[in-house]
Amino acid sequence: MSASDALVNSSVAPYLPLIPLLLFPLGWLLIGSVLTFASGWYKLMRHYPDRAETSLFSLSGQSAMMGSDVSMRGILTFDVCPSGLRVSIMRLLSPFSRPFFVPWSAISVAPKTWLFMKRIELQFGNPYVGHMHISTRTADRLRDAADSRWPKASEGFAIRHERRMSFYYWFIGAGLVLAWICHVISRSLF
């Protein structure tokens, strides 16, 4: 009797189809947690806990690039409140990520160009705690709702006290190193 026959005849065999059903939610939680950590969400959550404040205007289904170029496409909600901006994420995609609330005095705004597209960078905190890039359309709608509370666009931000390397650049570098290693090994074998 082979090992595969023993597995099929064992008492575990009826439960084998359930393994993907268990692994999918665990993988979902793991990937969501890693991405929200890489985006700086947890750091912003700690520094700027949510407040029970009434929203004057709400924009849901919004997108942003956060932290180390983590794309949050269509999963964010921005709430303009009298004393600040609340940012929340769809709970289904990241169940451990709570909303954060940044006071207007802790937000800096500056226009940026990213891949030939005009974006607005919101920098949170002075000293720097985190940032996000949003579309100019989203920024215009938030500015109109916030009226005089919206921070004035600043040319220079506070110098960021952390070095960040984009995940994209890291993956490209790792891929080039891996390609070089494969090339060296193949040349040495043949």
C-alpha cells in the first residue's frame, strides 16, 4: 500500500476539500495585514485615533497611494469633520484596520506629479507620521467641503525623518539580482 493510498483511506480524506476553504480566509487576512502595515496605516491609527465627531461631508469608494506605494484603489472613505479629516478603509478588506482622524492642523498639502499624473500629497503630522497621494478631483471635493479648514498648499514639507524604499524598486532590484545569479549559474554549467 503506497503513501497516497493510505492518505485516501484514512479518516482525514473526507476533510481534504475543506483545506482551501480554511486557507483562503487566512491568506486574505495575512495579505491585507501586510499591505496595511506597509502603507503606514497602523502607524497613523496609533498616532491619530478616531474621534466621535459628526461628518460634514463623506466621500466613499476613493483611491489613494499610501506609504511605500501601496495602492488603495476604491476602498477608502474620507469624512470631512469640523476639526479634521477621518480616513477609513473597507472593513471586509482589512478587518484589523480602524479609521484614523487627523486634525486639520496636522495636515500639509502639496501638488505632486506621479507617473505624469497630477496628484495631491497629504502629509500627516509635523514631525512626519505618514502620507498619502490622492487625485486632484478628490482633493478638490474635500477642499470644497472643508472650506476654510483645508490646509493651504505648501511648497516645502518638513523633512521626513525616515528612509523609505519603494516595494517596486525592491522587487525590481531583487529580480535583477536573481536574473544575474541565474545567468552566472547557467554560464558556469555550460
